[in-house]
Amino acid sequence: MTMKFRTRRTREVTLALLVSGALAASGTAAADAAGQPWVGGWAAGMTAGGPGFSDQTVRMVVHTTVAGQKVRLRLSNRYGSAPLVIGAVNVAVRASGGSVVARTRHKVTFHGAGGAVVRAGGELRSDAVDFTTATDQDLLVSVCLPKRTGPATFHSVARDTSYVSTTGDHTADTSTANYPGTTSSWYFLDGLDVLTPRARGTLVAFGDSITDGFASSPGTNTRWPDDLARRLAAQPGGSRVGVVNAGISGNRVLTDAPANQPELGISGLDRFAHDALGEPRVRSMILLEGINDIGNNAGPDGRPLTAHNLIDGYRTLIAKAHAAHVRIYGGTLLPYKGAAYTNTKGGPYYTAAGDAIRRKVNHWILTSHAFDGTVDFAKTVADPSDPLKLRAAYDSGDHLHPNSLGDQAMANAIDLAQLH
């Protein structure tokens, strides 16, 4: 499809074309110059496999975990095979659904231009936007995609509604009258950073679908990292850290997703540097990942998984965190007896042999002192009468993922004192 731009838009996109190469090459480190008080206010782990768009606007809900006076957005074309043209971007306070609170809409620029081009495999940070945010607040980010995008770099399981427009730039619309389509994913939007003098850094929740909030109530922001952020904000003086969620449903520690399921992401080992250590001012993280390695019996190089394999993977992540002077806390893997899934090999997701690996790994997490601290999530959500199963009140019904009540219990199990 051939697109026509207004004259001003053409100048903006042309300028963005000139600067985007340098921005993409500089990466996140240059955008986070030492001493600037930017912290992560929201994030989404990106994967390949999303749908394509052409001359449409996508409006997405972003939920902040820390208050501040300025924001900046991170756009990602990490898994794209061609340059991504951004026509315009707006950020606003959400009223309800996809509607904007009056007079809160702000234009987002990139080196002063309203548009940008993100190279294939690249990422881009916006200029700072004078935009006051509150803790536990819903924002709306609208991104105009004026040309064919190809398969989107995206986050599959948003647990919220995104809105897809009719033809054209609808970033300035205050309602969803021109947004007839809805999805439950985020597209090209990797994160939102917040400028705040109070917060000292970023805390990353790194994991799989349980961290991603796969079975939490849609539109309620009741994933366990959301609940943790609210606990931190309720402390005297408010939260001193931004909490970001780097969970990807279906993700594994040791191996990449199968080729036919790219939305499950590359391995935790390979994405850790970007998705966790790449956050601004990251100070600490909570690791809860490994149940998909166990359920799929997915050891390195196609071999059956052993507890030693998974423990070695954890040791690698711990070493990477410590090399970056970041504290890392280990969460025990949740019970999953009766999990209502088959694995990628067509076999049962739950097996007695797999659960033996889980229990051995959990014992190592709690007793090895390899982590800077631990959270016994497994004990928190286990059925007292059968610790191999989720407690009924916390079970979403699939015997693998906690519901929102279980997510809250997990957040409550975290000792806030050890996070400072």
C-alpha cells in the first residue's frame, strides 16, 4: 500500500530517518546516562510472532508502578525483518476503556521529530515528555503505524485490551470511535521509563506465565508484580523503586521456544541481559522461572532435563546479575500436580519425575545461599493437604497458574525489607 503524508509529517519522518541509525546503534546505555534519575515504570518482554499492521493506529494500556514528573517510551523492532516506520505517538491518562481523560494527551517526539524509523533488530527511546504520572495509574499509549510493519515485535499476553483503529493516524482521538478492533497483546512498545527524584532504582520480576499474570483477572492489574508494587507504594513515604514485569508466558530458562511458537520467546539465559539488566537503574530482581523447562522436559541440546541443568542455568543468571552489581532473589517453583496441559512433545505436562526435579531445584534455591535472598512461593500457594497441588482457593482451574487471589498471596510472601 502506498502511503501519503502531510508535508509536516514528511519532514518529521525524514528527520527521524537521519537520526534513527545513531539512536539504534547507541542502544539503551547511551539513553541512560549515569546520574539521570530514570527508573522503569512499566515494561513488557518482547517476542517475535505478532500480526502485521498497515496504516493503522494501535492504542495500548500501560499501568505505572511509580510516580514521576516526566516519562519516555521505548519502542522495539527487535524481531522485525524490515525498518519500522512510526508516524506519531501520543501518551495520555486513561479515562475508561480506550478513552482519554480530557487535556491529558501529550505528543511524544524522537529527537524533536514526531515520527521515527526503527531499524530491523533495533530499538528507540523517545525524548522526555513533561507528563506527571501517579503510582498505580493507567495510561494510554497510541502508536500510528503508517506503513506495512510485517510481523510485529510484540508481547502476546497483555491481560488487558489494546485497540486497533481504522485507516490512518488516530493518535489524537479522545475516544475509541475509530478503533473498532481489539486485541489482548501489546505491540512494539517495550517499556515506559519515569523520571522521579524519589525512586532509587528499578526492581525486575523475571519469569514465565506465572509472572506474566496469565490467569489473573483481565484489566485489573492483579499480577503478582502489580500487587508487589502496590505493597511497596503503601509504605510510609511511598515506593522507592519502579517495578517492571519481564514475564513471558511459556518462556523457559534454558531453551528457546519451538519454531512454531515464537511468541513464547527466546531462552531466559539469552534474554536476561536485555529484559532484566537492560532496565534503567536496575537494582534488584526476583527470578521465578523453570516450570516450563520441567513440564516440557526440555534440557540443553534436546536432551532430557535434569535438576542439575536448571541449577546451572540459575547459577549463570546469578553470575550475570552480580557482575552488573544487581541483587537477585530466587522464587521457588510452584506446585503443578494435575496441570491441564500437554507438553510440546505431546506428553503430559505433569509427571512424577518432573515434580521430583522441581522439588530438588526448590531445595537448592532455599538452601544453597546462591541467591541474595529467596521467596518460598511454592509453600505459599500449596495445598496443605497435598503440597504437590495448588491450594484450591488460589487455583485458576488449570492446576498450574494461580488466580488473582493466588497472585496477591505470592506478593504478600515477599519480605519488603530484603528488597532495599
